[in-house]
Amino acid sequence: MRNQRVVENERDVSVRAADTGAPDCLLRAADLQVLLGLSRAKIYRLMQENVLPTVRIGGSIRVPQRALAQWIEQNTRIGGAREGIGALPTDSVRNGAL
């Protein structure tokens, strides 16, 4: 079956999500692994710790595609770094020092 095979690339995930016609596609851990470029263990850890928005269906856990997009948008930092971790101090930027 199509849903049981391993996702081979990001294009496959996005095509499957777009082809469902559903208002909000539910993504599996394998889908997230490809989309986010993280290990399977890391994906499940983020789900377990409620970092990623999840939906439980019986024994399965899924992430709504729209909720994932919102989560990414809310957790995206300008320049890709948080202050104190490789980012420029905001005071230096405001004062025009850099």
C-alpha cells in the first residue's frame, strides 16, 4: 500500500500531502523525518515532549500539516540563530554598532 512504504524524498511527501484533498493532512513520523531532516528518534522525542503539535489516533501519533507550518513559522528566528547562540546582540544592532 502507498501509505505503508517508506518515504524516499521530500517531493514524495509534499505530493502525497497535496493529493489528499483533505483540509489538513496528517503527517507521520517518517514524513516529518524527511521534511525536517531530523532522525526518527528526535521526531518521536519532540512529539513525546509536546514540542511538535500532535494528534493521537488510537496507537498512532500524527502531526497536522497546517499546525506544523504554523509551528515552523512561530519558531523561526531571523538569521536562524537565537540571541546568545551565534546571534548578534540586539543592543548592538539597535545602536548601529554593527
